[in-house]
Amino acid sequence: MGEKVLLWIWSFKTLSIICCLMTLSLCSYGQQKSLLAISDGSNFKSKTYFPKFSWETTPMYYHFGDIDRVLLPEEVKFIAERTDFICIEKSHAFNMLGDAVLGTKHEVEAFHKIKPDSKILFYYNSYVAWPFTQFNKELTPEGIAQNKELAKFLAVDPKTGKLLEKTNGPTFSYYFDALNPEFRKWWVASAVEGVKISGADGIFIDRMNVDENANYPMDDLTELAKAKGEMMATLKEQMGPDKILVGNNAATTNDVFPHCDAFMFEHYNATVTNKENLLKEWGDMVRIAKAGKISIYRFGAKGKGRNDITMGATETVGIEQRSKEQLEYYHACFLIGAQPYSYFQWNWGWNLEDGNLIDYPALQKPLGSPKGAYKREKPDGWIFTREFEHASIWVNTEIKKAKITWH
């Protein structure tokens, strides 16, 4: 009899433990579903190699470089405390190490040391032949003079028949000819090698918006889109299945979209920050999330002076204060459309010192998950609101005003 009682007690305790574990599991599953809920009610399907996503504070992405040097330990710590999703810009540490690939390698190791799960990206351009990597270093007038065979990778000015030159900016560069199959093969091999040497968790590909790839005959833009789609498909395959591929301004390029894991909305001029385009992009962010892909919403403070990553920050007097004053509007624009795996980037340029080492307290405030999709005050109006667990968002994109009420 005693043995039966003990057996009954043991069985009851075991059953209780199992029920508790099931309850905890269901709660955890429910929280995860809530965390990854898309505005339309579906759920985001994440990939194991993506960054760890959280609504605890505004999800941040950082993208920067310093042509002169690598990061100081305290700078690594500052940035790592704010994000685990980072790209090292095109010319980082070039003047110190002679190769941006090695500059990226240094920072990959630095960030992984203090935050092993962080995802650090290598930068490579699909259009401008920046001479800052070991792959492009001979794509200069001197290099071409010594090895004329390299010219076949470069675009030709249809008016002059000479190599097309980048004339805006302090650093001389040529442009790539993506319509050349031989170039595409070389470019992919270079990009893959850059990721391998640097140890990066993926790659950021710049100039993926084919409409901004000037100097191609208009009839070639369809072929250019196909060519870049082929480049991204091959790159994704050769990098391996666990590497992140980010396409800058490529969210609406159909030939490229299937092959990228993430898309940046760079907001590089007034046209892409107007009210109509912002509304369109909020729809794009839902579409991207439903495809299981990442959105990066980058804005830059207005009013900076001349600024170029290839020479360092210049003429930025007063811009830090302006960036703090302008943050709320652009922060609100991001939060109105943000979905699971949407990230916000805020600075005033691509140099390390262009806002990337500034503390913006609002970006560290508790946010919490969104309570639903945004609401539009009137069907044809430009006032939008959205509720998060710890913040109420109001924005008027017609007059460019916003209010974030934290609670």
C-alpha cells in the first residue's frame, strides 16, 4: 500500500513538472510569436545566421569607417553596447593598414571578442571601383597603364570611348562594367575572398539601385538589373548559406530581391524622404518582413558640410546638436513602419566621427513590441500614429513633425 502511495505521489509530481514545462514552453512560444508579429498578422520566419532581434529598445544598425585608423577599445565597447549588427565602410583603416579588407578583419575580431554573436559585414561596391581593397588597388590610372588587361572590367564613356571616371569627390575612381560576364565572375570571387579574409559574417553591397548607375544607355538598365541579379545569386551561393547579404537600395529591384537577406533604405536625397516615398517604404518593409528578410532604415541629419569617407569628416560644425534636434522626426518615421528585423541607423555621414560615437538617449529608451500596425488619421492625410508597449508615435510627414511619447 505504501509503495502505491509513493508511486502515486511520484507520478503526480512528475505530471506537475511536465505541465509546468509545457506551460513555460507555450508562454515562450507565445512571446516569440508576439516578438516576431508582422503588421498584417503573420509572423516573421527568422534564419539562424541573422542577428538576434529585440524590441527592448530601438533596434539599431551601425555603419562607419575611419580611413586613418582602426577603432579604439572604448569605441568598440560604445558601439557594441548599442548594436550587434554592423558594417565596416569602404576605406576603413586604409591609411594605417593599406587595405580595407584588413581594416574590416581587425574590427570583426574586436567586436567578436567582446560580443561573439554580433554580425559584422564587409563592404563592397557593385558599381564604383574604389581602390581601397587588395582586389581593386590596381584599378587606377597607374595600374591600368601597367596592366591594360584590367580595363576590360571597367565602364567606358559612350561619348568619348575612354574609361568612365568618377569626378565628384576627392578620390579618383573608375566604374565597373557589370554587363561584362568576365567582370562579374572576377567581382564575385573578390567579394567572397573579402568575406573570407576578413572573417565577416556577411557583406554589404553598395549601389544596387540600377537607376542610379549613371552613364549606362537607358536600354541597358533592364540588362543591368539582370546582370546584378546574377551577381547576387552567385555571390550568395559562393559565400555559403550562413552569410548575410545586404543590398543597398535594392528592395524594389526584382532581379536582385530573391538573393539578398537584407535591404537598406539609404534616404540619400530629398526625393526618397518625401511623404509619398516614405508611405511606399512602409509597405515595402511589410513585404520584406513577409519574405523573411531584414530592413535597414538609414537616415542622416541635415545641414552637414562637405563630407566624404575617403578623406574623413569635414566642415561639421554644429551638426551634433542639429542631429539631436532632428532625431525625433526620423526616429518616428522608422517606428511607424518598423517590422520584426527592421533596424534603424542614425548619423550624418559614413565616417566614424559623423555621429557614430554620439550618445542619443532616446535610442536606448525601453520601447517594447508594437501593439499593431500604424493608423492613418485620414485616408488621404499625412498624419500617422502607432502604439508600442512603452511609446506612442505621432508623425506628420507633410510638415515633417513628430512626437514620441515615452511611457
